[in-house]
Amino acid sequence: MAKLLLGMIALVLVAEVLGPVSIPLPVGAVVLLPLLWALLLGAGWGALSPRLPAALGLPHALQARASHLLQFALMLFVAKLSLMVGTSVPRVIESGTGLIFQEFGHFLGTMVFGLPVALLLGIKREAIGATFSVGREPSLAIIAERFGMHSPEGRGVLAEYLTGTVFGAVFIAVLASVLTALDVFDPIALAMGAGVGSGSMMAAAAGAVAAQHPPEVARDIAAFAAASNIITTTVGTYFTLFISLPATIFAYRVLEPLLGRGRKAHRALEPDVASEDEDLEAPDFEEGKDIGPWGIVACWAGCALMAILANALNYEGSFDGLTALAALATVGVAALATLIARLLPVRLPVVLWCSLFGILATYPAMPWSATIASLTERLNFMALSTPILAFAGLSLAKDIPAFRRLGWRIVLVSLCANAGTFLGATIIAQFFEHRPL
């Protein structure tokens, strides 16, 4: 545990010192943020661990624990975004129709952008699992129950999961940065598109969009990305189960004879091998969950400390007592949400409680909202994103053996699906923002 926290701190320090890097384009610039350096450095450390001395290596058990610590680091980010959403509730309500309908882009964009590519590449039923969603944990559960993980659909969703885990944050950040630089979409539409239902991908995409806009616009970007992500997370499982998956199955039956007929089937994971290769099993989400209360507190303390430092280094903040209080308030929201979620008999996701308490703390109608908002705005939301991606990077190496078994075709399809959920929601949100393309 101590090694992971020290590793996260070291990665964040290096990433924040490297700072944002701007790559000029003919129409603007792509901004590579510190969170990407933290992700890549963490992944590199994990991949090189077998060749390092035991004291410097990261065994599989620690990598699994890093993936669990990521969830607690993510709670701080959600708490911060929720504190920002509270102050922007009137603005969010004005765009309520856009927020509702852009979710269809999130849930159907994966199929629209990914399925035709899969069929043209000769991928058969794996295409259903790879393109009906962004392939996070709930999607694995849905496919496992409906088809089984060793079915073609199961191999497809596992490929999407692994591709998103290894490349998702980097890919979506670069895509969001390029689209922002093109100045084709309204930044609020891009913010809604960033709420894809994955915390790390949302953080990467929202940060890439916000980095190219002034602070006052960046606050709205963060608020709308958070609001969109909350909706995607809360209704995502039901929408995916009852709408996205049936729609993708139907589209496959219609399009496969047109686009896939006569094409040689290219299976990314051969069934006779995949069923015997334990590297290709669905992830065990119970691994690394033996983290007690003090471990959670230590994780939050390390993330908060790094956020305060990053705030001063790259986000024009101050390294002072008020910024420390802002970080402490953010930790307080996450801690209260965790406590309530564990004490109440009603089982609701901690993220929902975290979002609710953060919004109530800064909702304009509350008497304390102005004070809390004034305090917490001293801490830039992007300062909390780098620890998340550091933990994500530290957890990636355990998935590399399975990732090596994926064919390039299924990887390309998975990336198209990830692009589809972002682009689909952005296009719909753009329409409801009444801004011409």
C-alpha cells in the first residue's frame, strides 16, 4: 500500500513538472496534459517491473490494488466536479433537453460508429459485444449473463474492456483535444460528450477541452461533463440492457448480410484458445479490495496533497492554507458520501451520494453555498485528475498479456466505439445548444 501511494506521488510530481505540452496543428493545437504523462509513466513502470529489482517492481497483487485505489481517487474528482455543478445548476437546467437527448448519442454512438467498421473488417458476432457499449464493468456483466464470457459476444466485450483500459483515456483525450482545436463544436457540447460513463475517460476528455478555454468557460465545461457523466452512470446499465444491446443485435442482423457477406471472418480471439487461456478471463473485480478505512484516508490524503501542489504548479493556484481547506472540503464530501453509502440499508452507488452532497453544498439556494463555492473554487478540478490517471497507469500492466492476444481489427473497432460515444453525444448536444456546426 505504501509503495503504491509513494509511486503515485512520484508519478504525479514528474507529470506536473513536465506540465502541459502543446503540439501545434494547422488549425490550432493539441494539448497533452500532465494526466497523460502520469498514465504513460505508470504503465511503463508496471510493464518494466519483471525486469526491475523486487524492491522497485510492482507485482500483480499491487497492480490489482492500484485499480481499486483508483476508485477512491476518482471519488475526489467526482466530489470536486459536483461542487462545481451546484453553482451551475441554473445553467444546466437551461440545457436540460440537450443533457437528456445527448445520452442517446452516448449509448447508441458506439454501435453507429463501431459496428459497420467491424463488419467491413470481417468481424462477426464479436462485433456485438465490442460495439453495444463502451465496455465497462456493467457491460461485462450484461454480456456474461446473456451470452457467457466465452461466447463470441463475450470475447468482443472483453476486447472492448481491455482496449478502453489500456488506451481509453489517452485516446479520448487526444480526440477531444483535436476536436476542440478544430473549433467545430461548442465547448459545452464537447463537455456533454465527455461524460461517457468512465471516470478516467471523462476526466481526460473534459480536461483536454477545458485546457483550451479560459477559466470561466472551463468551469462550465467541468460542470456539464460531470452532469452528463452522472446521467450516463445512473441510467447506463438499464439503457444498455434494454435499448443499446437489443438495437445492436438488430443492427447486426440487418447489416451483416450487407457488409459482412463474403468476407472472411477474422476473430480477434480464437474460441478454442481463449477458453483455455486464463489471461483472457473477464477481470476479477474483487481483487485488491482489502483496503481498510485508513488505507482510504491515506489515498485521499496523498491525492489531496498532490492536487494542492499541481494547483500551484500548473493551474495558477496558490500553495496556501485556503487551498488546503478547499482540498479538505473536497475530501469531506467524499468521506460523507462513503459513510452514508455504507451505513444506509439502501444500496446506492457511492458516486451518487458524492454527487448529491457536492451539488447541495454549492446549490445557489442554500445559505452556505456562496462561502463553500468561493473556497472550493481555489482548487482547479484538473489538479485532482492526475492522481487518478497515475493509479490507472500503475494498474495497466496486469492487462497487457491479455491485450497482446487481441487482433488489430478488434482494437480498431473498440477505438471506433469509444470515439462514437463521444462524437454521438457531442453532435446531439450541439444541435440542442442551437449552435451551427
